[in-house]
Amino acid sequence: MGSQELPTVLIVVEEPVQRSVLGYNLEAEGFLVTTASNSEEAMMLVDKIRPDIIVLAWKLANVLGIEVCRRLKSRADTRLIPIIM
């Protein structure tokens, strides 16, 4: 079998149980999962791992998910990353 890189998903959800459940299910479907619990961590991870897709909560404690989405879509290097909110 050839070595294929798994698609990477970044889950940005404050609630630990929700992060865990989403991560478990996405890993079971063949995704490499990375998680963040806040917007600062998410932005750092986007720059570090450049995920194939982002699952982003609407409500985060420090910054609303929609603002994180706006920031990512305003950058040339991240605007094409699909985001599910």
C-alpha cells in the first residue's frame, strides 16, 4: 500500500467533550485530527499545520468563531481552507 497523507482537520471548540466526540468520529473516518479550545490557539495551529478543513464553533470565549473565520478568509494564505461552523 502506498503512503498517502491523511487529510487534516482542525477542530476549534471550547467544550472538551464536544472536541473529543468530534475528534473521535473524524479519526474513525480517516482524518488526522488536531484540536484547539480558543481562537489564539487555532490561529497558531493554522499557521503551523495548515489544515485541509476547519470545524469551527460559533461561540468561543475570547473571540466569536465568525471573527476567526473572517480573519482566516482575509489572508491570502488561508482563504481557501474550507470552514464548517
